[in-house]
Amino acid sequence: MDLPKYDLHCHSTASDGSLDPMDLIEKARQKKIKVLAITDHDTLKGVEPFLGKDLDGVQLIAGTELTCVWNKRMLHIIGLGMDVNSQKLQGYLDSLSELRTARARKIADQLMTMGLPDIFLAAKEKAGGGVIGRPHFAKVMLEQGLVTSEQQAFKKYLGIGKKGDVKMEWPSLEEAVSVIHGAGGVSILAHPTKYKMTFTKLRLVIRGFVDVGGKGIEVSYPGMTPDHHFQLLRIAKENDLMLSAGSDFHTPGNTWTDLGKYPPLKSNENHVLNALLQ
Ligand code: AMP
Ligand code: MN
Ligand code: MN
Ligand code: MN
């Protein structure tokens, strides 16, 4: 079966994206995307007000990208198609929001030990009431001339292993998967090749994900090689995981990606859209 044009991973101003949800939906319309999941980090607030509304040809799916840990590694799990009225899910997201604010304070403190000014409030303002994350710090640093690009902010201060990469007690992989399923959603391991690990390690992660009931993996997203794509398709098949794909779009300022843009899938067998559009 031919699938409609879709994008199952993107961000709005409710987390670290730069378009508000309405503009994202409009962009999807322009790009002839028929099925769109807005998957903000640890929140449903962006997508929630538009669910069930007539969006003139765009079918909107409730999504979120949950931050969690497995064996001390931070992972991102996409949840698709949840019931947003689930009290358990909403409570879970509320505590994540508190955790993120506490983390933001710690990030600012860490940056101050490196000689930077206190940019906590500026970062909070940048998040604009949405879920706060490291990209908001990167944007403030750029604005204040503390770095020459957001990329540099990650390289020097915020990226893996840097001082601003503050470790928190994120929920476990099992908790993330279980809260998604509890709300009737499908759990998807996001961008498997972006965790800076070997395929041997990645296979262990995927085994861990399957062991806690994980349902699918992203097999296409920007920046992946054709070889990665084939390896992920094989891993999906071996583990009976559904396929998903998306652009991870954050901002029109990024030239290397756009909404709806990711390498075409070489197979649509066991695609998550078949489950979501039933
Ligand atoms: P956080 O949610 O605070 O852990 O921040 C993670 C987000 O930061 C990711 O979703 C990306 O949007 C962004 N990010 C992570 N690494 C980089 C990087 N090296 N350069 C630019 N943005 C990044
Ligand atoms: Mn992000
Ligand atoms: Mn991610
Ligand atoms: Mn993302």
C-alpha cells in the first residue's frame, strides 16, 4: 500500500522548535504533508489544542519525544497517538517539566563556573513558557556574543560530556515506554544512529527497548547514510519492530533539513502509519 506523505517527528515552540504549532501545520499544508505528528520534547502542549480540529487536509497525530535513560545513556523515545487526557501521562509530563527547570538552573550554574554570566533567566525567557532545554541556552549564548554559533555552544559548553550537559534523574526507558503505552500510544526509538554508539552497542539498546515492550524504531531521518538505513531496516525486521520516519525539524534556519524531508524508505513493511491510521 502506498503511504500518504507524512512526517512523524518535528518540534514547535512548545519545546525547542522555532515555529509555533499553527505555523508548523501551515508549513505541512504547503509541503503537501498529509499526516503530521508534532513531537515536542517532554510535552503535548503544542499539539494538544489542535487535535480533532479540521486542519484542511492535514491529519494531526498527538506526539511527544520523551527523554529517558537506559544504562546511563540518554535516549529519546517518540510516543505517537496517545490519548492526551490520560492523567498518568499528563502527571508524568508535569514532573518532567519541573525536572527540566531544575536542570536549567544547574546548567546556568555550570556555565558560570566556566566564566559565563548567569543566563538562566534569559534562557527561560527564550523558552517562552515552553519546555526548556539546552538549545535555549545555545540561542542566548549566540545572542549575547558568547559563541559564534549554536553549534559552537554545543561543542564548547552543552554537548555530550561538556559542563552544561548536566546529568539528571531522567525517567527510565521502561517508564517512558510504559507511560506511552498506558495512554494508548505507540513507542518509537528516535534517531537510533545519533547516540554516538557503535552498532554493537546500539543492538544492545534495541534489545533493551524490545525487552520493555518498545514497538518501533525510526529508520529514516536527515543526516543518515544509506548503509545506516539498510542496517536499521534489518534490525527492525529481526526484532519485529514497526518502522517510523521523520525530519526532526526544528527551525527554518537549518538549511540541511526541512519539514517532511528525510531519505525515502526502501521498505514500508510493518510501517507505524498502518497502525496509526487504522
Ligand atoms: P535537551 O532536550 O535539553 O537535552 O537538548 C537536546 C536538544 O538539543 C536536541 O533535541 C537537539 O534539538 C539539540 N542538540 C543536541 N545536540 C546538538 C548539537 N550538537 N548541536 C545543535 N543542537 C543540538
Ligand atoms: Mn530538539
Ligand atoms: Mn531527539
Ligand atoms: Mn527531535
